[in-house]
Amino acid sequence: MIVQTSGYFDYYEDRPVELTNLLIANQISIEHRFFGTSRPDPADWSKLTIKQMADDEHVIIAALRDIYPGAFLTTGGSKGGMTATYHRRFYPDDVDGTVPYVAPISFAAPDERYTAFVDAIGPASCRTALRDLAVDMLQNRRAMIESRAGAQPGHAYNRIALGPAVEVSIASLEWAFWQYYGVDYCGDIPAVTANDADVFAFLDEVAPIGDSDDEQVAAFEAYYYQAYAQLGYPADNATYLDAFTIYSDADYDGALPTPAPPSYDAAAMTDIDTWVRTEGHRLLFIYGEFDPWSGGQYTLGNASDSLLLVQPEGSHGSRINRLDDADREAAFAKLAAWTGVTPLPPVVEKPTARETVRRVPPALIRLLAKRR
């Protein structure tokens, strides 16, 4: 049984994830409390903690254990992988192993570790092209981008106004490019001499302004709360844009589901990190070399029967099947030992941009990072 969580609302539904296909397994997808339809009314936001979500998973897994006698693995990508790791810390014996994909751990709000990592991702020429384009957008094309974004149907900007939404999407461009696209797409970055239509199309593809519309903000507002309360978040690496930004923290307060941000509890992630390093067991972390979130990857320390593997040049869509041959075989060996099932031979396909899951919009990452 593969126990999958997105860490958000359940957009996986009945679609099998990689582990399910590799092991020809059963799968259940669990929605995170306070996301989607899993929110009480009225909402008591103090009940949105990593321990309480772990309790939810524990109850579900315990019930399924009465039905399915085989091995159980928990998994998830990004915040889903974070959620799977937190569950194991509180209920280490619930399952036979955990496979978190591209799951970061942050130790502050904001966490400065990500800045140096992002500054070194990929070829320098690609980073320069992205940064020059973002500067040009804010310095010379802001009015054009706002006009075009405002003319797009189906978006309302009441919680975050259109102007701040445009600015934060431009500020998120570099992060979003490496998270969702990567080095294979460096040649698609428009030059600063490109026409307005091409520049807007690139921004709207890589870091859509619509990611900060009312619907998207509402869908992810519980994550926004969690990031302030316990999870932490990356520091803003786009300081090269500081001279061209005009909006302040107050312009983004509408993204919160509460009147003010909760106080940050630094002990929560320190506790998770300590458990992984000292008591972690049967953990298989998968990361992408060029994924910005890998700036916050876990450290195994003394974790037993565990691996941390990195897909070369991988993005936030990194997979076991895309690892180098030796690493993929090492991962398969762990899965076989934990489950008694030999994984299917790999089908190695080229990743596609923004391919799999609805992760938190990159614009919201920048909204968090703006609050220092």
C-alpha cells in the first residue's frame, strides 16, 4: 500500500504516483487537514500543526492495516514529502518505509540557506539571462504586463491587488524557472530586446500572474499559515530587484487566512531534523540538483537503512526513474528490501515542464520571502 499525500488538497485523486507504478501497488491519497474540503467551519487555525496531521495519517493507516496485510510505504512530493516525513517522526513504526520526493526542511522564517544555493544553480549565463529579463520587466515593462494581465479573463485580484501580483510574479521568475523548467529551457529565455508579446508570454508561462489571484490564494492559504507557524520558508534571493520594487509587506497581507501571521515556532523543524539525524530509519529522500528547494534538503546523519539521492540537473519534478543508473539501482534495492516486491524495470522519460502536481504557486513563496 502506497500512502500518498500532496500536503495540500487531494488533487491526486485516483492517479497513481511513481511508487505505485514501480511496485504495482495499491494507493490511497490523503488530503491535508485545513485544505480543500477538509476544513472545519469555523476554522480554528491553532489546530493546523504537523503533529495533528500526523495523527490524522496514523488513524487512517491503522485502519487500513486491518484490511491490507502487505508492506506500507508513505510518500509525497514537495510539501507532501515533508508531510510524510513529519508523520514518521511521530509514528515511526506505522509503515515499512518513507520516500519523500524533493522535500525541503527550513529552519527559519525566512531561512537564508537557500540564497547561496539558488545563486549557484545551473550555467551562469542562464542565471544572468533570467535576472536581466526580470530587471527589464520591472524597470521598463511593468505597465505593459499589468495591462495584459488585467485583460486576462477568469481572474480576480481582491486579496492581492493586480500591481503587487505582477511584481511578485516577476520577482519569482528565477525561482519558478528552476523549480518547474530547468537547464533544458535556458534557450527559451527571451532577450531584453524581445518584443512585449514574447516577454509577457514567457512570464505568464513560467510564473503566471494568475498564481496570485483570489482562487489560487484561497487554495493555498493554509500553507501560507503553516509556513509562518512551523514550516519556515526560503529567504528572498531576488535582491537584485530591490531597486525596482515598489510594494511592501502590507500589500500581501490578504494572502493570510488570519488577521495577522502566527508566531513562528522554530522548535518544530529542529525536532524533525534531530529525529531524522538520530533516529530516522528506512527513509529514501529524492532531490533534484537544480531544484531551488534542494537548498533546504535534509541531512541523514546517523539515520539507518536510509539514502539521499540527487537527480543530476533535476528540477522539482525529480524521480527515482530519472536518477543515474547506480543511484536508481540503489533505490530499487531499498524498495525491494522494505516491501518484498521487485520494482519494475525503469521507463526513463524526459520530464516536461510544470508536469505533475499542483504545488504551491511560486508567487506565494516570494510573498513569504518578502516578509523579513
